[in-house]
Amino acid sequence: MRQVYINGKFVPETEAKISIYDSSLMFGDMVFEMTRSFNKNQFKLKEHLVRLYDSLKYVHIPLRMSIDEMEKACLETIEKNEPFFKETDEHRLMINVSRGPLSIYSEIFDGKLEPLVIISDFPLKWTVSGMGDLFDTGINAVIPSQRAIPSYLLDAKIKNRSRIHYMMANIEVSNLPGSNNWPLLLDPDGFIAEGTGDNFFIVKDGELYTPEPRNILRGISRQYVFDLANELGIKYHEKNLELYDVVTSDEAFMTGTPFCMLPVTKINGMNISNGNRGNIFNSLLSQWSDNVGLNIEQQIKTFNSEMKNYASEGSTPYRFKND
Amino acid sequence: MRQVYINGKFVPETEAKISIYDSSLMFGDMVFEMTRSFNKNQFKLKEHLVRLYDSLKYVHIPLRMSIDEMEKACLETIEKNEPFFKETDEHRLMINVSRGPLSIYSEIFDGKLEPLVIISDFPLKWTVSGMGDLFDTGINAVIPSQRAIPSYLLDAKIKNRSRIHYMMANIEVSNLPGSNNWPLLLDPDGFIAEGTGDNFFIVKDGELYTPEPRNILRGISRQYVFDLANELGIKYHEKNLELYDVVTSDEAFMTGTPFCMLPVTKINGMNISNGNRGNIFNSLLSQWSDNVGLNIEQQIKTFNSEMKNYASEGSTPYRFKND
Amino acid sequence: MRQVYINGKFVPETEAKISIYDSSLMFGDMVFEMTRSFNKNQFKLKEHLVRLYDSLKYVHIPLRMSIDEMEKACLETIEKNEPFFKETDEHRLMINVSRGPLSIYSEIFDGKLEPLVIISDFPLKWTVSGMGDLFDTGINAVIPSQRAIPSYLLDAKIKNRSRIHYMMANIEVSNLPGSNNWPLLLDPDGFIAEGTGDNFFIVKDGELYTPEPRNILRGISRQYVFDLANELGIKYHEKNLELYDVVTSDEAFMTGTPFCMLPVTKINGMNISNGNRGNIFNSLLSQWSDNVGLNIEQQIKTFNSEMKNYASEGSTPYRFKND
Amino acid sequence: MRQVYINGKFVPETEAKISIYDSSLMFGDMVFEMTRSFNKNQFKLKEHLVRLYDSLKYVHIPLRMSIDEMEKACLETIEKNEPFFKETDEHRLMINVSRGPLSIYSEIFDGKLEPLVIISDFPLKWTVSGMGDLFDTGINAVIPSQRAIPSYLLDAKIKNRSRIHYMMANIEVSNLPGSNNWPLLLDPDGFIAEGTGDNFFIVKDGELYTPEPRNILRGISRQYVFDLANELGIKYHEKNLELYDVVTSDEAFMTGTPFCMLPVTKINGMNISNGNRGNIFNSLLSQWSDNVGLNIEQQIKTFNSEMKNYASEGSTPYRFKND
Amino acid sequence: MRQVYINGKFVPETEAKISIYDSSLMFGDMVFEMTRSFNKNQFKLKEHLVRLYDSLKYVHIPLRMSIDEMEKACLETIEKNEPFFKETDEHRLMINVSRGPLSIYSEIFDGKLEPLVIISDFPLKWTVSGMGDLFDTGINAVIPSQRAIPSYLLDAKIKNRSRIHYMMANIEVSNLPGSNNWPLLLDPDGFIAEGTGDNFFIVKDGELYTPEPRNILRGISRQYVFDLANELGIKYHEKNLELYDVVTSDEAFMTGTPFCMLPVTKINGMNISNGNRGNIFNSLLSQWSDNVGLNIEQQIKTFNSEMKNYASEGSTPYRFKND
Amino acid sequence: MRQVYINGKFVPETEAKISIYDSSLMFGDMVFEMTRSFNKNQFKLKEHLVRLYDSLKYVHIPLRMSIDEMEKACLETIEKNEPFFKETDEHRLMINVSRGPLSIYSEIFDGKLEPLVIISDFPLKWTVSGMGDLFDTGINAVIPSQRAIPSYLLDAKIKNRSRIHYMMANIEVSNLPGSNNWPLLLDPDGFIAEGTGDNFFIVKDGELYTPEPRNILRGISRQYVFDLANELGIKYHEKNLELYDVVTSDEAFMTGTPFCMLPVTKINGMNISNGNRGNIFNSLLSQWSDNVGLNIEQQIKTFNSEMKNYASEGSTPYRFKND
């Protein structure tokens, strides 16, 4: 059975649990990262860990473990779990760090009130299953009534667990007919922010535009699209975007660690790029695939057909419909 | 050992844990209530449960358990734990309801993706220890830089676990010298909202004022203070309050389930009521004590002297200083 | 054929048109009222006209016609059209006042640049057809992404024609499955405002609550519900309301001139009052029917069955779906 | 007599009217463009039509006519009207597209509920008369109390007819003494937005600055000034501008289709550029004149002297004073 | 010559000066009150002093002088100056308290860094001269572009000297023709706040309405109007008011210490109460006159005719026009 | 004794005072500049005067004195005072311009109501004393609850005297333990604005970032850092910055006229650059020192040791603690 790393020890996945008296449950007080591998090699693990440590600093979690020790623990976790992964699987790490138990419950924990580091390794295919079709149909990005929270109130740049409002946005969008509706949140100023687990790009006149890195997570995949754009000689811009910009764009797409890139072919039901995925999207995804040495789209579609009976974890609504 | 109710079963307190793949941990997606007893009798349990079910409805957690079944489970939990409680202890229930595991992890849970109901019973004294002195010194309410989140973005009326911003406010205030500093949050409009686990009142010209029930939890204790005011012939008002109103008030106090009422004798270090607790506070607390048949202040002070060596869970800063 | 009053003359309904160079078309610069009769008697005509003249004043349209002359013109229009109305029809007046042609087009209008008064009389049944079923199913009020415009930018209290944002809200909600979805707009502060042609009420603990009369039209029917409440000894309150208040309400309903009152039995798909219409709604509607001497619900249902093949004009989505 | 194109037919200008039951009148639900010719040749007609179709898409008006058909209809309309234009006149096209009649009035329209396309051709001189003097005196840009509406509530980038707030701003400014006062709206964030029919530029240290294209119409003339700047080697920037930037600017000007460019020599009565028009303005206007083969300033001044007795349609106040 | 009290000493009025290194000049860091007498008796002096001490507390000026000592100093100042006052004059006290010199300039002040208390006594007639006509013409209240500052940024309830924005509003309104234009500020939410030295009331259906005491000074005269209303059996309400409420009001007026009450007969140039002052205004002013034993209107008109050649200090524009 | 220039005359420093009836005291209605010399030569005097005249224009103070006359008066003031300055002192000019006395006090001023120009010359060492240590310890920048005022309400780009809110921020931060806490204000959008007398920079990946020049004073030192960056080949950016950017920055520093540059080594108590000052800071300060021909840090430290017993005027809290 898969094993989960908890503060230096490994426990079976079914036992990977956190006390109800931990700050992570009491206050949504936990920061985390989620990674993936390509051909079993972790992608941008260091970048994920740097972001994790930035989050830790921001929320004042006094973790003593160094970033190098954290990286080592990640790799050890993968090694431990590889035997339980199929040849074609990929390693999706989830790295959680909590402040630890609240002090008034000290007695229950024998006085140990230290931060909690949990690293789990899960087959990527479960996460992306159901997304295979979206490479063909594209996503219908839908502006829900739920707004993104401005960063000065609760900063989305901190990848943290206080995000029930993302769940609310997911539920809201799940009321629409169709299975390709993903929420795309506006912030209270009416600017496009992000999805509930993905960043958003448009293409206009051959150049990339993505929201200013303010009320959003500064995604590792988002950054990698910048790198790909540089590689391909495509200009990119971080700008305040509005619904009008999306409606009048030439292409649009989402980025996220598990699926890398998915085309957005509709906005609030209106066609973008005549409802087809665009050339720039294709170039970027193709370059990404080349760089990591596997056909990303093909891999996810393969996962998809294996998993047809399961729901996926993306921003898609059925995640909670089935719950 | 104390036992915790989890979906119909009882487990030892040390085993009361939630899977890392549960929606409560992944999204801060859990609603809850915290109650207390007086002389071992639960206070306003029904009101707490009604609020819990309102929260559940709002966040679309499809719990099948009825409110009566929930009440029964609460009482059963107390019965189970009473043997482990001292004569003088009080029962502090924590009732958590999570949406349950995310569907992509279905396999791990043998396909059981139902909501999770957890009821724990903990001696109140741990929670209120350290608050005994505050009846004498009073709280110094401090406006932190962290603002309350407007309800249309993340509704504080839903008693939920996505509240890392409360932790941030606590940490911010903990940087001040002294041990009686509690945060008092403004909302982005500059109106007084609430503490990070307590409601706020002022007294002016013999009448009570408390913020409009908008960007705050509509506290059960807050409501009970209204009832006490009616009993005592004191007028009360729900109004937008500002720092100016607090600075120029005659008295101020906080309310919260574990401690009922605590005097606020300073605002940002400025004296209220010359730094002493006021008469209206005394009348209300005295009436409350009469109504429940025990001296609340005395009880907490007694807990306090028993527990001197432990930190408390209130909004006080050392909660995380020791963590 | 029905005749329409235009600046003192009557023209056939098919010729009731406005020049493309009129300020009403160039700037959405027209104020209006819509009324209805009960048993052929105009209801609250004077109140509608007072509001019309308040709007005229606010937007500085220098109409020379007095309010009494306007009333007379309304009655004359009805008299003229009564022959074309069935026995069971009701007179729905639409009174439009425009600033008139822009001055640069003066030549086209022979230099006549005066305001334009248009009074049309249309059978009510067309407007309310399709609403009959809603008395039974109730409306599902849906919060769209489109927000109400704050009154200091464009005042909804002025019943004017610059309201394409209402059309946008209607379209947004029309994407949901079902035929009983009506938009219920939040203002940018997150407070419930109004529908796109109707006011909103909730009932809680036997008392009525409706939004403060700020970012909404101060509806004549809304005011009449206050009158009915007084008649029936029901307390009512104008207060800032939020989604939470609606979710936790006992009943909810919409008011509007053509249909008077319609029950809201769902909010964002969640049941209110277990999905049934409530007792207070019934009492109010029954009293209203008594006061005007006809069964309102019955009348609309009768219209409904007559008109089954036509779309209605309410806030319902098919209004534009069919266009 | 001049003829107006309406859904494929031509009618005399005096008969170019829209039913009172059309969505354009009921909801300000119409999008439009206004163009001009130079020496009888339409300027940037294609750019105007692209923007028109973007607006149509945004507001979901399902027009079946293609953009090429629209262009053809425009040219046909000009051809039809040329005989009624003097040698020196220019063709100002106004292209309106409405959603069409509301469905409940279907009977009146024999069931034809299709969108309405109206193309009118009007001599430009009427529009710009009265502006000739402004090339010499310059405009006094005045910040009115009326704010621009943020685009997420009602998007100024959609050239639509719901804009009574522009009329309100015009009226407000008309109360000031003098005939060269034009409103310059701030958005609610205090940033300079636009006039009520014109875009705004400042010059500082030899470079052009104009507001970010957010709460404004993205004017065709505004874009053309960018082109001219490129031609002349002048740098330009789209930036958030504030009153301070205008007060401390070296030059300022407005742009708009009918008049191309007009100098702004005062802001709230304070001199800019010592109250004179500036060199960069002169260069740009001169280049524009060269590019289109006629002296723009001279042409408008000539129109002006012909028309002295008429009011103009610009943002100037007497437009409604005379109405 | 009139004498001014400065920290316990009296100096001639021409020598009543403050060092350029005082915090009052460096930071606008001074709080103050302005009072008046009726028949030489100070009106509500105690209320003014209570407000002064509230302001002092809020801004943390550590004044050692007690409120009773302050009152004594005020009376002593009047006594000192009475010889220089005509029989018909009234005593207008201005009480300033500054934090004192900044510490780095200590040497200049021989190390004395204490707060500065200045009490000056000035004939009221200068302040109200020019207002006499306004009892007949009424004020034209004008909404300027300048907004009131929300209290959480700079609290108008603190009567302090950091208010250059009031001067800006005065200047803005002074650009309008006529001599009865007074600014009436909106706050950023679009609610009516106050004038630049006066509170605002409307009358609707026989009841008084005035803005919630939030982004305004809580005027002593405003409070006294409440007292008068109680005396006369007139209901009053503190409510959020908007331009619409003013436009549709039956009467309106301003209150302020020097002039007590002045009618507002126009809002943005539109008539209120047909441009006449109303009955409720008359009743209140008459009662006020009775209560203080002199005809207020008559007194100011008499001052007015004496002073015709001087400008007044109200919110009227010529205050700075002449400067 | 040092002499102060007042409207063309020189008076002893102890007599440099302003009437209590001057607009500067009544309304905080004064604009100013503060400069410094290096080796007795004024630095960027012209730039300061240009900004002063921009401020004067913005607030409509009709000063007749030309900018050249002003410069001359400044130099004359220095010349006059040089005899009273030690060899090692530097000349810190403070140039104040007030609108002058309010017109109703005309009589007191013999009818002279002209603007007031005051130029004082003070030894710089007093201002920077106490800052010497900060070059070593660095500043702990603290986000206070007090927000910066948005420029459209009260523009920080106008260097004016209505800034009691800066004093409030200073006081708030002074409650923290330690002597190196300086406030760093957020604006209401949550963006970093400035200190209460200083601009703020961060360094990230070898490039400089400083807030957009919106809700801040556009500091002369801030601009000079841009010049130094150009000199050293360091890229710089004006961008919206948030707390997250500061927390994750590589270095940070403040700039201000008296002290030039001071390192910020903590933000809200969290280390930046491990609590040390950074290399880019060192390069910039070193270049600045080279350019002006003296070691800035050394000079301030020398002042510091001379003055140990005095408080400094920076944003440090003891400024008012001692008052």
C-alpha cells in the first residue's frame, strides 16, 4: 500500500490523518504544494518548494526543516511509493505543512506542539481523469457570482487551505448544463483572477496575456508558459484583464500542475476562436511535451480512458456532485 | 480516555483524526459549532445546532442526519465522556461537519464519500485558562492591519474552517507587549466587525451597541446578551460602529461561548471607562450567572488558578507563540 | 386597432415609433412608468405619476405638461383603447417621457425639439402570461455574476431606459436549466438589490424584510406590500440583506406591477420554505385580491392558459431566447 | 431627402423610427458606431465594424448579417445619400443594431422578432459645428461629480445606448459659465476615464499618456493617435492617470471621430500649457491632416462659420440647453 | 485690543501666533472647537468641550488641563474681551489644542514641548456676515467632484485641522455663477455627508432626515435640531441619504454653530420646495430663537447690513476668492 | 540666532510664527518642501521648487512670486544663516507657502490677505539624529491599521500639511517594542504606499521595485534612486506592490531627503535578507555618496553620536513620545 510521510515517519495512506485539534483543521491553517512528474521525474520540484517556504514565512509557521531536507523527504517518499505505481503512472506529490496542534490541546499530544509536515504520493491519473475530453471540447469558462478575495484580505499567492470560497464557486458553476464548465473568478474590481485551481491566459494578435500576479496564485505552470513563450519567441504580458478582453480574444486556455494546459473554447457560453482550440495553444503544449519528453495530451487521454468511471479532481463540478 | 464521536462510532480522543484527503483539509471545507455547559448542562445547544444546519445548507453539504439525531449524538457523547470529567469541569462540545473525502480518492475510502460528523467533548477549563485575569485587567482591544473579509466573499456568519486570516490577526497583535491584547477587526469599510472568536459590544449612555450582524458571526452569546438586556430593561442596538465610537464609549466588552463575557478596558492602548470594567458589564454578567446558577467569573478564575501553567485558546496571542 | 398617445395625438400602435435621433435612443435618455388596472380600474396611477415626475426632475427633462394633464392623458388613452380590450383584459399603461430630439438634428424636426410623451395601452395578459405556473412552482432566484449598479453612478430609483445590464443579467440566468430562474442582483457591496424588474422580500419569524431603498427601484407594489402588512398587523423592515439572510429565511417573494406578487421557493437552487410558498405570502396576496376585488392569482392563471403559446415579458429568460 | 437603411430597405430620414416596443427603447439595448469620411472616403470603417461586432457578441445580439454584408450596406447607404450632400460635406454614418422587439409584442410585429440594423448618413458639419472655435480657445475639461461606471458593471468598451449618465455629466458641466466646458469623468477609483464621447490624452516631457483602456471606449481615433505617434516617433503610454497628472502636464487634448482632435487648454479652470494648445498636438493634427489629404482644423472651422446659428452635438452643454 | 489666551497667558490678537515648528503646522495636528453666544451667553459650551476632549483622546494629545479648567479659561477669555465687544456683538470662541512643538526643535523652545491651548474670542458678526441674504434666497447646495474622506482614513468626527480637501471643495463650487452655492459632499459610497463646515437635513412628509453620523462631524447644532424636533413633536431620523432623496425632498437646510440654520432651496440648481424655505425650517428656527431669547435670523441680517463690505467665513466661495 | 524668511523679511527663528487665523492653521492649507545640502550645497533645489509650484497650482494658491525669485530667496536665507551653522552642519531648508489669512479676519491684518512664504534653515543633524544606528540595525517596517488616503480624496503627491493621519500611523507603530519600527502604509486597495515621510523600495532578483507613483509623494530621493540605478545599470520598476512582495523580497529600503536611504531589514518583524542590509542598497548609497562628495552614512552616524541625547524627526515614534 502507498505510504505517506508524516514528520519523518511513513504510514499507510489510509492512516494519513490529522488530529481534529490541529491548527490546519481549526483554522484552515496549512500551506501546501502539489507537484507532478513527467516520466517519473518531478517537474520544477525546487520551484514548488521555494514557493512553499515563502508561504510558510508569510503565515509565520516556524518550520525548522530546511528546504533541502524537504526536497530529500519528497524524493524519499517517491522512492517508497514507486513500487505501488504502474509503469505509466506519474507521481503527484502533495506536500502539506501545518502549524501543528493548538496549545490548549497540548496534553493530548504529550506536549509536542510542533509543525506537521505531510508528504503524500498519489497516482496522477486520478486527478486528471475526466480532463482528457477537454483537450477536444475545450473548457467553457464561466464567471460565477462568487468573487475572488483580494490578496490584502486573504492572499491567494499563499497556497493555503482556507479556500471554501473556491468550493462555493465550483458548486455554483456545477448548476449549469454540460460537463466542461469551469469557474473563472473575477476579483471585486471586476478583473479576471483565476480558476479554482488554475491560471488563465488569453491570446490576442499572437501575444499572450494573463492577469497581473495579484489576486491569484503565481502558478508554476503559469511561469513555465512564460518560459515556453520565450523559447518560441511569443511575447507575453501580465495585465489587468476583463471579461471584454476574453470575449474578444483569439484564444484562451487554463494552466495547472496536473494537466499542464487545457484549451478554453467558450466564455460564459460564447465561442472563443469559433469554439476550437487555437494555434498558439498547440505550439505551447507541443513544446512543453517536447521539453519533458512525453505527449502530455496523449498521456492524459490515456489516463482518461482507463478511468472513465471516476470523477476527476480539477475544477470540474462533479467533484462534489458525487460527494 | 475521552471518546470522540465520528459518524456514529466512538474513538479515543488521540485517534480523532481526519484523512488528509478529506475536503475539510483540502479546502477548509468544514462547518462547526463549539458549545459549553453550565453545571454540566449544555447551554443553548439547540441554537447552536440550528446555526450549524444553516451553515450546512449555505455551503451545500448534503448531510442526511437530522437536527434531532445530531442533538442526540451530542448528548450521547457527553454521557460517554462524563466519567472522564472532574466534578467541577464543564463540557465543551466541538461539532464538526465536513463534506467528506474528495471523490478522486474514492478508492482509499472504499467508495464511501459521505459527509463526516465529528463530536468531541473537551474540558472547558483548558479553553478559558488564562482568561481569569482578564476579568480584572480587562482586554486591550487592538485594531490590526488585517481586515475582516466582507461576507459576500467569505461569510463569517457561516462558522467555517477557512479562517487563516484570523490566525494572521492573532499573530499580528501578539507582537505588542502585554498579555491582554486581543485583535478587534475592522471590515474594509472601516466598521468594527469582531474579534477572532468573539463578538464586541460597547455601552454608551446606558445602552448597548454592537455591530450590525453582517461581517461577523452572529454569536449565540451575543444573542444571549440581548436576552439579558431585555431582562434587565437595558436597550440594545445593532449598528455600524467605528473606532471613534469605541474611543468615546462608556464601557466595552467581548462575548464568546467559552468565557461568556470579558471586559474591554482599553482600545489601542487608550483607556475605556478609565481602564476599569463597567457597571453594565457587571449587571449583565451577574444576571447571566444567576440565570445559569453559577458564578461565571468565579468559575473561570478557579479554572485559571488550576491551569496557570497552560496557555489558553481564546484570541490571545500566546496560543501560537507556544506552538 | 389600439392607439398610442404621442404628444397629444393618437396613432395606431404599429406606428408608435421614435426617431433614431431622439435622445431616448441616443442616450437611453427616457424615463417611464408601467401600470396596471384591476377590473379595468387603474391601480395607484397617481403614485406612478408622482414617481415619474420625480424621475423627470432628477434627469432635468423640462416637461411643461402638468401631472394632472398627464393623468388626464392616461385616462383618455384608456378610454380610446377600451373598445379593443376583451372583457377580461386589464389595461397596462406604459408612459414614456423622452428629452426629445438632439438639437443638431433640429432641421429634421422642423426645429421642434420638445420632450416626447408617449402613452401606450397594452393588454396585461401578454405581460404576465407564463407567470401563472410560478404561483405553484415558485421562482428560483439566482444571483448572477452581473452586479446592480450603485445609485450614485446610475440610479435605479430613476425608472429609466439605460439598463442594458438588466438584459445582461437576464441572459446570464437563462443559461441555467429550468424555466423558473429569475435573476436577483447583488450590489457591489454584496447586498441583495432587486430583480431586473421586481423587488424582493423575505419573511423571517413572521416579519417582512426587504432591501433598503438604495440601489433599487422603490416599487409601487413594494410600497403596497407595506400597506398590506400594516393592514394585517405584520411588521416590515427595510434592511441590508445578504445571501445568508435569504438562505435562512422562512419565505421569500418578488413583487412587481404586472403580477403583484410571486413566491420565491428557491435561492440558487436551495429550497426556501421547503420549496413551497408560505403563509405570509398567501395572506398578503389574499388581502391584495380582496382589496382590489378580484383573485389576482386566478386571473393570471387564466391569462396563462389563454396564452400558453406566447412568451412573457417578466424577468424570465425566454424573453430574449425567442428574440 | 436623405434615406436611412433599415434591415435592407431605405426610408426617408424623417421616417427613420423605432417602435416603442423595441428592446433598444425598453432597455437601452442597442449597440452602435459613428464614423466619418475625409473627402467623402470613409475613415477606418472596417475598424468601426469590427468593434461593432465585438459589442454585438458581448451583449449576445444574434445578428445573422455578416461583417462584409454590413460594410456593403454602409457603402450603399452613402451612395444613396451622396446626391443630398454638398460638395464640401462629409458622410457621418451612424450604424445602430438593436436586439429587436420584445417577444411579448410579437403580434404587433407579425411575429418578426429579429434584430434591427439601421444605417443613417448625416452631414458631418452639424455634428462639429460649434467646435471650430475650440481649436483656438481650447476645451476647459471639468471633472464633474458624476463618475464613470466601472466596466464590470456596464462596460463603456461596449458602444451602447445605456448611457444616461453621460447626459447627466453633460448637464452638470453646463452649469458653469463659458461655452468650452467639456466633462472629463473620473472612475470610482479616481482615475481619469474619458469624456462623454471622447478620449483624453496628456503630453508630458514629449511623450503621450492616455488612460488604460479599461473604463473607457477604446476609441478608433485614440488608436489612430497611437499610429500617428509611431509615424512621428513620439512615444505613447496607456497608464492610470489622475487629476494631478493633468494639472502638471505640458499639453492635453481630446480625440473623437467627428472632430479628430481638440486641444484641452484648461483643467477645472487651471491653465495647461499656459492656456495655449501645444506643439505635439499641432504635429499630430498636422500629420493626420496630411494622411487624409485635407486640413481638418480648417474644414471644421469652415463648417463652423456656415452653421453659426446651430448648436453642435459634441459633449458641449448647449446640446440639451436648447432641447 | 482683543486678547487671546495661550497656555495661561493673554496676548494681543495680532500676536496670537504659532511657531512654524509646531505639530499643528507640520501635520495639521490640532483639534479645535468653535462656539457662539446668544445675548453674550455661551451656547452649549460644555457639549463643545466634551467633543474637544473626545478629539484629544482620539489623536492621543496628552493634555493635562482638565475639562473644567478649560471651561474656566474660556469664560475668563470672554470676560477679558467683553470690553472690546459692542453691545450687539456675540462671542465666537475658537479653542485650539495642538500637540506642541516637534521634539527635534526642542532647543528653540527651551525644551518645553507641551501641548498648546489657544482660546480666541472674535465677534460673531464677521463670521456670519454675508449669510443674512441666504435666509431669503436659500443656499444652492452643490455636489462637487471632491468626495468626503471616509472616517476610517481621516475621521471628520474629530474636529481637526487636516482638511485642505474642504478648501478644495469650496474652490470647486466657487466656479459656479451666483453667490449662494455651498458644497455638499458625497462620501465615496455616494451618500450625502456634509458641507465644509455644516451639517445637512432634509424634510420629507413632515419628518426630518439627516445623514448617519459616520463620515461627518457630529455637529452640536445638528444635535440641537434633534432637541428642537423633540420639543415640537417632529420625528427625526439618522439615515443614509442620497442625491435622489434630496431632489425629492420637501425641504432642506444646513446647520452650523455661527448661523444655526440656513435654508437650502436648491440642489445642483434644481428647486427644493419650489425654491422657497419651508415650514418645518421656520418652526425649528423660531423655536430656537425663542429658546435662546433672540431672533436669530434678525440678528444675522442686522450683522449683515452692518458688514456689507466684508466677506464671510461660511462655506461660501468668496472666502478664498478675496484671499 | 538663525533667521527665518517671511514674505521678504527675516525674523529670528523663535519669532517665526503664523497667525492662528491663517488658512494654514485653519485648514492645514499649506504646501511645503524640505531640502538638504551636501557639503553646504543644496541638492536638487530646483526639483523641489518645481514640485512646490505644482502643489501650489493644484491647490489654487495664487502666489505671485516666481520660481526664480523663490530660489533666490532660498539661497539668501542660507547665506543669512551660514554664520550660525557649524562647519560640519548641513542646511535643511523648509519652504512653506500658505494661502494667507482668511478674509473675515482681514481687519486684524490691515487688509493684507496675501499668501505667506516662509523659508527656514535648520541644521540637518537634528533631523537625522537617531537614524545613525538604523544603517546597522535596519528599519522594521510595520503595516499599521491606518491606511494611506487615496489620492482622489487627498493627494499625497501634493506635499501639504493636512496629514494628521501620518501622525496617527506613527503613534500606532510606536506601541511596538523596539526603536526601529517605522510605519509602512497600505492604501485601501492593499497596495504598499509609503512611510509617513519616506518612499519604499524592494529589490528582487537584482532589480528595483517601488510603488506606482499614485497614493504617495513622488519623492525627489525616490527619483534620484532611479538616476543612480541608471548610472549603475540596475533596472527599476514602478509597480503595485503588496505585502507578499515585501516578504519575499531580497532587500528593501526607505528613501527620504534628510537621510537619503536607510535599509529595511524586517517587515512586520519578519527578516528580509536575513535581517542584514543588502548589496544593492550598498551600491546605491555608495554611488550617491560618491556623486555628492561625502560619505552619507558616515555623516549621519557622526551627527548621531553628537546628538545622542535628542530625538530625531524621522518617522520614528519617539518623536511624539517625548512631546
